[in-house]
Amino acid sequence: MGSAVLLVACGGGGDDAPAPEETRPHDARTFPLDEAALAFEALPGTTTNRFHGVLGGAGYRIEVPENWNGRLVMYAHGYRGTDVPLTVSNPSIRAHLIANGYAWAASSYSKNYYDVRAGVEDTNALALAFSRITGLAEPTRRYIIGHSLGGHVTGAAIEEETFRTANNKVRYHGAVPMCGVMGDTELFDYFSAYQTAAQYFAGVPRYPTTHWADINALVRSRLFTTFSNTVITPTADGEKLKGVVMNLTGGNRPIFEQGFANAGLQQVVWGTFGGDGTINGILTGSVLDTRNVVLQIDSDPALSTEETQLNDNLLRVTPVADANRLRRDGLRWIPKVNGEFRIPVVSIHTLGDMYVPFSMQQIYKRRADANGSGDWLVQRAVRAPSHCDFTIAEQVAAFDDMVTWEQTGVKPAGDDVLTPATVADAAYGCAHTDNTVGPFDGSTTGFVRGLMPACPTP
């Protein structure tokens, strides 16, 4: 596992020696890495020094422009799946970084699956090795950015708990988590609550959640007249489930309708149902916890008779105590995003995301406020219907504003993510949505953005 290897705690021997940390199914997993595939070319019209190789079992890429400004940007990639090789992703804003003198570095991580621990340790290890690998001076600033799981890596990497417990310790100067899992394990609570709500409305509320495969087809047929990769059409009970999902994912807001109707992404979400709570062997016990989740069908915070009945009869999922506890051998197996940091953070999230929902930002804000970090957090809502479907312009703006904040102390503008009336406003997300499509945007970005409701005219 390279830099994220689990170390057996060692004592002086005898009865006073601490017990070894338990092992997980994930500890035995290995992943192929094609070192030749790590090589990469400069962007057309640029001159850079590029480095690639393997560090602690993880592949890496580093790129330094000729006019290096002394600053390093670490990029954390998103979820790779399970049975796939280790690969490195170049940052989406690579062209902007190079044009403006930034060096960047990215790790493959030494493990796939939802291994945020490996993501943090291997990204930090690469940041610490930058000067040794390149022969350059230590960076004057280290920033970190990332998408999805990489947003979780980004958020965890700047936490005080991480600095206390990580094997590879790095102090970053600013961060931009994008479409990130900023509620850490609460993402999986969301999947579980979605599943148990679906079972309730389909008439099988008490069926064991881990036996989902037995009832998947039945539940879909009772809640949707069509549920394909392209079309999702709810029944009357499916409409009630839709209301529950709206509230689970951030409440009444623009672009929710388009996000819920995103059939391809809904298939991905429903594909998470039925897990045993160990997050595919990342943990040794279930971390899922829906005991305190209050489900609502409409936007009225007062519970109706129907909503009370729903919450009274919903199957509740209980975690194994300390399934994701602090460890003696480094970070938690799923590192926390407690909201305890003291550097500028600009976080962006799409409003229609059903996979890593906008509610992740609400959780993050509450945690940051509770830990006295709220003034260091700027959050931005983007009017798009899927997961991580930002334009390059939106990502560049978030990065540049974070750096300006870090360099000058001038805090950039953001969005209020907690006030329901603000989030529900028809113009919500307009301030930081930039539909400008450039040469590095995806081929469908402009088309999809064109389908979104226009911002109201002032």
C-alpha cells in the first residue's frame, strides 16, 4: 500500500505491548500499475519540465512550467472503481495552471476503491517529495484541489485531525474541493436512507437492506413506470420518494428536477444500494447510520401525518460502534472532514448532483461553523444537473479567487447554503455559474448547460 501502508503498532514486547491493529479485506488488495503509461506530453504551445514515476506504490506526474512562480498545486483525482489499474489524472485546469506559472503534481494513489486514506497519504507524500524529484527549491506555497472522492481527499488533507494523525504531514495554504464528499461517511448514510425510503414506498419497508438484489426489480416497478439509462418516470409513490430525495440532497432548489431526472446518474446511485456498510471492505464493520435521519416529503419543516408515519415505520440502520475510529497507525480508514481548518477554502458543487449531493456542502458548513472555521469557507452553487459537470471557467474562478484570498486576505463571494428560502430562490446558483465553454471543456457541456433553466432577469 506504499505510503498508506498499515503499520503494526510496536511496543517493548510482553503483556504491555499494544494489540496489533485489525486488518481488512482491503489490506490484501493489489492493483496493477503500468509505469510506461505515466509519461505525458506538454500541452501544445507550452514548454514545461515533466516528471513521472512511482512513489510508495503510487504512480505520479509532476509538471513545472519554465516561468515557475514557486507555487505547487496538488491534484486529487476522483473514484476509480475497484478492479481497475492505478492511473494518474491531469488536473482539469492544467492549462490555466501552466499559463500562470504554477507547478502541479498528481498521484494515482496506491489503492483504488473508496480509499481516501491512501489518497491523502500518497498525495501528501508526493507533495513532500516534490523538491527531491525535480531538483527544485521547496515550494513557497502548497495548494490542494480535487474532484469527488478527490474533494474528500482535499477536505481531509487540510484538517487538523489529519495533521495530527497522518504519517505524511503537509500544511497546505489553500484548497478547492469540487463536487466533494464533504460529509465523509454521511454520503453513505444518504445512500442508505434513499434505499430504505424506496423500500418503504414500494411496500417492503422491513426487508433486510443487504438483500437488496432480491427486491430491486420489485421496488423499481412500484415506484417508476420507466427506469432506464435514459428515462425515469415516477409513479404516484415514486413522486413521494422524489420529495424525500429532494430534502435528503439539499432541499427545494433550482436544478433538482433536472438532477432527479438524470436517469444515468440515478442508475449509479441505485447501484450503491444493498451494501453491508463496510464500504466494500474499507472498514471491518458497518458505518451506516440512519437512526436520526428525519425524512420529509414536502418542503414544510413541520411533519405531516403521512411523514410521521413514514419516519415511525422506516427501517433504521445502525452502525457498528467505532467502525471508523481513530487509529494508532495513521489516519482513520475513512478520514474525517470535521471542518477544522484555518486556511482559505473555496468549495464548488452542482445543484442537481444525486450521487454526491449538494447536502454535502450543508454538512460541511455546519461542521465548519461548529469548529470556528466558518469564516475560512466560501461555497458556490453551480446550476448543472450531474456530478462534477463544471465548466473550466467555473473551476478556474474558484481556484484564482482562493489564491487571491490567500495572498491578499480579500475574501471572495460565495453562496449561502443553509437558508432554505435562499436556496429555493429561482435565481440561486446564478452568481457563480459560468456557461462559457472553452477548448478544454467536455463535448456535451455546452449542450447540457443549454437545457438548464435560464437565470431570472433582474
